[in-house]
Amino acid sequence: MCLGIPGRITEIWDEATGARMARVAFPGEEKLACLAYLPDLQVGDYTILHAGFALTKIDEDTARVTIATMTEYGVFGEEVS
């Protein structure tokens, strides 16, 4: 099963190969993501990743409610609040 956890983009850059990449912060960790499908995403935007690709943009309110609900239900474990 795969959970759609919202992540906030903290950094964006273009690789020498032309790939647009981003660093995305999730509760308790950061991941790298390719923005090939959503090249207009900006720092501060929230997104859902799958297999290293940003697949959808979500608004901040939805992201915050989703993260709070997942935290309440223990999705992230006890170490993340």
C-alpha cells in the first residue's frame, strides 16, 4: 500500500541533463523529486510524490489537515509530531 503524504518543496534546481529537481520535506524526512510532470511547482508548494516524481499539487490547507490527521492516527510513528 502507498500513502499519499503531502510534502513541502524547499528547494528547486535544474540538473545539467535538463531535469527539474526538488527537495521535498515530509514529516521526519526529506526526499528528492523530479518535477518533469509538474515543472511549474515553486518553493513552498505542497505535492504528493510517487516513485520519485511529483504527481499532484495540493493547497497548503489540505496538506496541513492531511498531515495533522495522519499524525493523529499514528502514521508517522511516535517520534514525529
